[in-house]
Amino acid sequence: MINWVALAVFIFFFLLVTVLGFVAARWRRGNLDLINEWGLAGRRFGTVVTWFLLGGDLYTAYTFIAVPGLVFASGALGFFAVPYTIIVYPLVFVLMPRFWAVCKKHGYVTPADFVRARFGSSTLALLVALTGILATMPDIALQMFGIEV
């Protein structure tokens, strides 16, 4: 039996999100020939949009599947995620606004750009870029596993 109220609510929100998506695609068009548009959305995101993006980044398969699964499988070993966030997030909220301001002023797109300009070493910049890529791989694998579960 079809629940008509639930179906109507679903269709309403589906259409709303679809229309908002098309409106957003035409709002503040950027020059896609610039790397800033691809990597940073032209640095036009405000505080509210960034807040929601950070929330979407935090509440992923890692948060809802991997950590509880690790705690279930190995016990207290899985609780590393709690002190990790308690220690890391204040540091991020203190350091990142300044880092963002410096990168915006000088036009840096990646941490490797910042390192190359700050320390004058292309080798160090390459190592930072490779470390970022390698450090992202386990997270991608974890998200894929979470999607599978």
C-alpha cells in the first residue's frame, strides 16, 4: 500500500532540491579556466556554507560505521577517535583561519603551494603533496567500505 503523505513529502523535497541545484549552478558563475574555481570554488564560500561542508566531512561512514565497528570488535582501542577530536579540533579552529587568510592573500591553492613559497623548496612541497595524497587513501578506502556496509 502506498503512503501518499510520505510520497508527497518525498516528491516535494526532491523537486525543491532539484530546482535549488539548477539555480545554484547558474548563480555566481566562475571562470573554470582558473585552478581556484576547481579546488576552492573561487574562495566564495561563506561561513555558513563552510560550516555545513565541514559537518558533511565529519559525519561520514567513518563516524557512523567504522568507529562503532572498531569499538564493537576491539573494545576500548576504538575510543581513540574521541580524544583525537577533542585535541585536534581546537588546534584546527585556532590555526586554520590564519592559514586560510595567508593562502587567500597570496593565492595558494594547496598546502604544497604554501610550503613551496614559505620554505623555498620544491622538494619539500612535493613531499607535502605526496604525503597528502597517501594520507587520503585510507580515508577513501574507509568511505568505500562504509558505503558497501
